[in-house]
Amino acid sequence: MEERVLVTGALGCIGSWVVHLLHQRGLGIVATDLGDDRQRWRLLDPGLEAAVPLHHCDVTDLDSLSHVIAEQGATRLVHLAALQVPFARARPLLGARVNVEGTTAVLEAARRHAEQVRGTVFASSVAVYGPADRYPSGPLAHDAPPAPATLYGAHKLCDEWLARVYAADWGVRSIGLRPLTVYGPGRDQGVTSSPTVGMLAAAAGRPHHIAWGGDSGYAYTQDVAAAFIAAALAADDGGPAETYNLPVETAGMHEVVDLIQAVAPGAQVDAAEEGLPFAVAVDPSAVVARLGPLPRTPLRDGIASTIATFRSAIDDGRLDPGSILGA
């Protein structure tokens, strides 16, 4: 059967990259989202909008989602639609509806179409863990004890257990992935987007203050999207419905700022000192054992590529920096 990959949240950062990579690989794409702004698609590939149809679908609407899966012949599901940390905190009931009920709807749709949908991957987050000082030193294992400190983290922990129950009760095949600090073109929302916004400011010749500091684990947007595609295609390999940490490169914010300024000399980018209440290093060995080697772009190269992409998009009018940086 020809693979057709349905992507929820296809207009978001990782969703846009998943659509872009699927298109490059010639795989069938069923892009779904509630919105209609394809700005991130244009940023990654000016031809993507014309090449890939967008299906408007509310991820919490099971009947609508099931209809799209059946009508489009989707064989794999990549579930990325979510309300991130600040948005879930600002609107707790909507956050739970999208982040928990939405994931339940995706798993239930996979169950309804078990003969057609061969595998599902969903986005969890390192926010399921607590602050780094709650754990022993060293990288966190994928099965380290959870202790979420945000509503978003609590929602994602619930999603991980929903997937396990759906596997145990109905045989739904799924894999969860936990990104840490994702950076790169298209990353313009959420708590950890600030370093990327700093890269945009550098490309546009604008000042920017990154609102947090300290160490974090960084993963380039393209690498994260590639991991989600790999997991979707591997979810029916006979392995468990487990959630894994993605590979990261741990670095201090001062290193990130230095790299930005090395790529864009004269950039007016600085950062706060206080770090985020998340883990800064994770052990990716479990996901590599399951999926095989995954792409890992060095931080220096990822920052250079991001700034180059922003500069090109600004120069040819595909990106208005003011829409993200403000007037």
C-alpha cells in the first residue's frame, strides 16, 4: 500500500517541516490544520503551498478527523497539533481540550481505521519532567520519573499514558517523541522559541533580548521533523507504545549568543541569566535503538543555516520580520 501521511498541526513549526520533508521525499501528504496561514510553508519552500493541499480539520472533532483519514487514505498519522506552554496556561480548559482530548481523538481515529492506519507518532515534551535539580546529574533517561511543573507538561504526560492504554486495550500502534529546545526556521512561538527569534533579529539587523539563559538541549527543526517521520514509519515494527527523548546538543545560552554573533557580526543579541525549569540534557539511546541513527545537525551549522534562511526569505519578501519581532 502506498504510504500517505496525515499531519495534524501542519501549519506549525515542526508540522511545516514534516510537510516539507515528506514533499521532498515524494511521500503522500494529508496536511490538516484549523488555520490557513501558510507563512512557514513559504519560508521553507516557496512552491510548497501550490504543491500540497490543506485540509481544514479540528483535531478534537473525531468524526471530521475520521472522515479525512478515510477519504484521503491516510496510512500513517503524525500528531503535532497542540497548545504550547504559555497558551495552555492562559486558557487551561482549551489547552486540555486540544492537548489531551485532541490526542485521544487521534488515537481513537487510528483505532477506528486499524486496517488502514499502520502507525501513529505524537509529540510529547521534556516538560513531562521536573526541574533538573530534581534528578541525579547526567542526561535523563527516557523512563526517568515524571514531575511536570506546567499544565502543558501534565497534558503531555497524560498523552503518553493514553497511548499505552490504547496499545494495551486495542492494539493501536504508536510512538511518542519528546523534543527539548527546538530551534530553526519556523520556530516563532512558545517558551523556547526565543533563541530562534534572536537569530531572526540578527538576520534582520534588529536588537533582541532572549528572555532566558542557562544551559539547554538544542535540536534543529529539520532533524526533529525527520525523527517524527521515521517514528511514524516505524510505529508498526512490533515495539511498545513508548515515548522517547530526542537527541540534543547541550549548550549554554552564552554559546548560542556567541554563535549568532559569529554568523552575523554586529548582531545586537543578548540574553537573560536565569534558565528554564526543564532538563538540559537527555539520553537518546532508547530512541536510537528503536529507530536507528537520527540526523543531528551541529548547533553551529544549524544557527548558520537558520540565519541564512531568514536572510533569503526577508530579501525576497517571503518573510516580514516585523510580524514576529514587532514594529
